Amino acid sequence: MRKEVQLTVVGKVFRPNRKKVLALNCLEEYFKLVKLHLSLNSTSKTFLHRNTYEKAKQLFNLNTALIQTARDKAVEILKSFNEKKKEGKVKTERPKLKRISIRFDKRCFC
């Protein structure tokens, strides 16, 4: 029997060196990419992949796995927002993204 385990790691960066600063820049690009996906207002991963993947590879300095997880994250955010909107819990027309965490999955490390 196989079970999936999810692990969340939270950390702070003290006295960032050049390598740490470059890694943090990845977070900014990831955030911008999620916002790009959200701007298309689609919950279809296939639609987003067809319409943004090549552009994202050119515009953002992210590996393929992070491009895919950014798309997945945007779809989840939009689906959750739409559910809350139906329940009357939100009044805005679009989700407002203030911050985000990068999702690393097995594709990022293989």
C-alpha cells in the first residue's frame, strides 16, 4: 500500500549571500507567474498550459517543474476563490494575491 506524505518547511534567511539572494529571486518570478495564470481566469490546466507555457519559459527564469506547479497553484487559488464567491464570503470579482509560497514537488528534485 502506497501513501502520500506532504511536508511543509518554513525557514528564515539570515545574512543572505549571493546564492541565497538568487534563490529568493526565484520566489518573485514564481509569484509573477502565478499572477499571470490568474489573469487568464481559467481553472483548466490544459488551457493554461497551452496558452502560457512557452511564454513562461521565455519570460521567467524558472525550471519546468516550477512553471507547472505555479500553474497548478493558480488553478487551486481560483477554484477556492470561486467557491467562496458562490458562498458569498468574498465581494471582489478577482482574487487578490498578496503573498505566496513556492510549491516544490517530486518533479523539482528528480
